[in-house]
Amino acid sequence: MLRLNIERTDAVVPPPAWALNSRAEVWHDIQGGISAYAEVLGEEHWIHLPGLASFRFSRGGGEIAATVTSGAREELVLDAYRRKVLPMALQVCGREVLHASGVRSPAGVAALCGPSETGKSTIAFGLSRRGYPLWADDAVVFEVSGHGAQAVSLPFNMRLRQSAATLFDVPETRGPTGSSNDALPFALETAPLVAVCVLQRADSSAAPRVTVCRLSLVEAFAALLDHSCCFTPQDEERKRRMIHNYLDLAAGIPIFSVCFQTGLANLPAVLEEIERVIGESGQTN
């Protein structure tokens, strides 16, 4: 179990950057701002979110502790826990995490990878309107064994940009999807991970509306690593296992490049192609 325990304090949380371990890893957002600091102190792993909270957990522990200032809003702490901290805690404990949204098909889970603001959430939500239930938004957690890759479900808040929310006539933030209980087992539900689509926006208006191609093993492995998430300050053995897990994933399931013209007017064509890919992947796995 990974139970969230919120501890309130009157101190400044997290501490100023200069007070942190000099080996702390700095995580940046898409605008280049600092979104978090990560560090390992003894057996404890820490994630500091400026202006909100400091989270700590250990590899063998059953709790994620959040230290927050007395005035911090609990819903923001819970959202950060679900979106940023819990996936990283699971990665430290042996799972892997893709920066991806995910949908469920009859055969299993299809992950939609891509840089921030590529359209992962919009495409996943569009597929959900076509009968593919949402599985994840922003982080697809999975584990690799002799039986293949299994995606692990976690609760999440679905976030859409305003234009997409207007198109679908829904709120920009919906959730949490999945269990709202924050005393979580590692695997609320598992399903085979049957395909990964690596999303990319076309860099020319002359390019086709949508282009789909299956990547070679070398290309697939590189693409998966590009979209992998990990708690960077970790030991060499964990890094080796991570590389092996992604090699096994690249060799075990189809990985596709999906390049498309931007704009919501092109969304139906993108959904058609990805739906075709998901259907074909289910037949071959």
C-alpha cells in the first residue's frame, strides 16, 4: 500500500533551493521554469514542489508523506500526489513510467506518448468518445515480466486545453478518474500494454494530414527512452533494469510514429488512424 499522509506545518515548504542538497536534481517545465527538485537522502526519496509541498517516500515503505504549509489547499496537494509523485514512487519501486495518456481497448491499453502540448489528452479523450475508455492522462505506469508488459491503472484528473474542452463540451479538468481513495495498492487494475503511439506534430503545412509508420526496434527503443520518466537520482542497478525493461517493451509490442497536422479540424482523421492502429495491434498480440 502507498498511503498518502499529509503533515501540516507553519514552516516554509519546501525549503529554499539554496538549503537543499547540492546534488538535488532540478526538474523544469515546458516554459523552462523550475517545477520540482528531486533528491535522495539516505533511504528516503524526496520531491519538492515549490510553493506547495515536499513529498518523501522510501523504496520499501508503504507511505508517501507530504509536508505542506498550514494554508496549502488540500485538493492541490492531492492533484500533485496523483499526477507527479505517485508515478515516481512506483518507478522507484520497480515499475516504469511513460509520459503518456492511455486508453483501453478490448485487447489492452494503448499509450499515447509525446511532448507536452502535443495533444495527448485531446486525442485520448476523443478516443474515449469512440468507445475506448480513458486509462491514464500524462503518466502510463507499466511493469515488464516474462508475460509481457502490463499497464497499471492509477487515479488521475483529466486535463484538457480550453479549445478541446469547448469542442467536447466538458470542463477543462475532470476527475479524479479511477479510485478517489488515496490509500492505494500498487496495482488497482492491470491490463496488457499492447501498443504505443509516439505523437508528433508535422513541421510543414505541406505534409500529409496524418502519417503512421511502425518503428524499427532501434527507433522504438530510442523513442520510448525519450518519453520515459524516472526519478533521476537512483542507483546504477535500477538504471540497468530500466534500460532492460524498455528494450523488452520495444521488442515485445508495436511502437508507432504518428505525425499529424495541427488543429482540431484534423482531429477526426488522427482519431481514425489511431483507432485503426489500436485495432490491428489487438489482433497481433
